[in-house]
Amino acid sequence: MKDYAKAAEEREAKLRDLRNRRHQLEESFRLLSRIIAEQFKASGQHSNFEWFFLLVDAGTEQGIWARNGLDPEFVPTAASASQLKQQIGSGTKMGFVNTAEVLLARSQGTPVKVVAGYFGETSAKIYVTPDGPLRTGNDLNGKRVGILATTHTSYRAVSYLNAKLGINSEPVVLGNLANNMTALKSGKIDAFYSAEGAALPLVESGEIRLLLRLADVYPKPYTAVVVWATDDLIQQNPDLVRAFVKATLQTVQNIKENPEHAADLVAKRTNAPKGTADKIVAELNKVLRASGRGSGQDLVAAVAGNWRFTEESGAVPAGTTVNVEDAVDVRFLP
């Protein structure tokens, strides 16, 4: 019995030793990954939009960028095609951005492509006062709709609704959600555009009412936000592009599988109450796509849907054409 007990103790000691060695090796690997990780600038940081900042924060906190051999320095995401062109001109060669900006920049001669679509159909909605007379999208005819900026997709959304529904609403530039809420309450506007999950608790509290989900009228399939890369980076360093796409989609999957942790990151970043952060993440997870193919199974078709929206909104100058197949590189998708 003593020999058996002694042997059991020795086996347990060896197992403990093996576990300790494994832990040490894992720590060494993580340290080595940080040391040899490829450093580069990536466009993707944004203080308000969770579909940008949450990927940056979750990917960093969970070590996903490092595990893929990456050490990105995230700079602010481009808010327009002209800003995207400026970023590329200053040396940034990859990042996250609204899909239309890639296509508009490419139509103007900027050598840039879509390499993944991690956000499917739009999460944008039109909100109105809770007890107002507006009940359908057609009721926006002759009304004032708050938007972020004339260069933002919110301006295109109002133009698209005008064309699609045969109405004539007026976009009013107000900036962020707080400004739009103030303007709505004061009667300066009749409705406003928002894609942020932060608007949802305002609906639940009865401060505003959802009038229209823009996904119900936009083309399908669709991808609202994408990973982009420059033509020369794709050509010269395809492994870096592949690793960045892989890490992005792994981060998306992590957010979808761990909504509680993602909500903690949102709360930390925005100072939102935990309940609000939970709702923001739940709404975002409805449209995040770890396949990288947008809302359907074909990234090219999803990007084409976004381009159709952009064209029909009147944002594309007459005579401008984009070959969507040439503007999308699907070889980096899983």
C-alpha cells in the first residue's frame, strides 16, 4: 500500500510539474509573440461607434491580435472617402471603414479594396418622438431628419429614402446622438438617424420611438462595414492582410460568444450603465458576421448591395463606375 501511495504521489508531482512547464511555455510564447509581432498602423479607432472601438478593445484585451503575430497601432477610422484617401496617402494601408467609402475612394482612383465584410445589414434606424404623428417612412415627406454629417452615410440614407419612397425629407446636420435628441425634443427636427445601440434604451424609456429599420428598405445582401487594404499591401504583404482579417473575424466571434465580457468593455469605454452596455452588444451581435461575407454568403454580392444603395442615394457623381468584383478580394476569407 505504501509503495502504491508513493507512486501515486510521484505521478501527481510529475503532472504538477508538467502543468507548470506548460504554463511557463504559454507565457513565454505570449511574450515572444509580443516581441516579434508585426507593427503597423491600422485605421479603426472611434470614440462612439461600437462596431469600431469594440473590435479594437476586445482584440487587444483577449490577445487576439498578438496571437496572430500582430501589433497594430489603431488610428481614427476614416469618416469619408476623402479621409480614407488622406490616410492611405500618409502611409496607413489597412483598417475598418464604412463600405461605401472604399468604393467611392476607388472610383476616384485610390488603390484600395475590400478584403472582408464583418458587419452585415445596416443597424441604422430612424427615430421619432414617442407620441408624434409619424407612423411610416412615407410620413417623413416634408419633414426634417437629423443626421451626423453630409459626408456620412446618414446623409446618403435620407437621400436613399427620398428616392426609394418617393418623398422629400430634409437632412439636418447635427452630429452626435445627444445633439439629435436635443433637437428632436425642441422640435428643430421631426426625426433622426442613428445606428448606435445607445439609442435603444431611449426607446425602452419612452423618450423616442422607432419609426423605421433601414435594413428593411436597403438592398440585400449587404455589408455596412468592412476590412480594407491597399492594392500594394495586398500584393507585397498578403500574409499581413490574411493575419489581420483572421484576427478581425476571430474577434467578432469572440464578441458574439462572450457578450457579457464585451458589454464590460463597452461600459468601460463609454461609461454606460451595465444594462445599457448589454443592450448595445446584443444589438451589435445581430449584425456582426464572423464569416466575413456580410449578410449573405457572397462578399462580392454584399458589397454590390452597398454600392447599389450608394448609387441610388445620389452620392455617386454621374458617369462614375466601379467594377465591384475588382474592388473586392475574397482570398483572405476563411
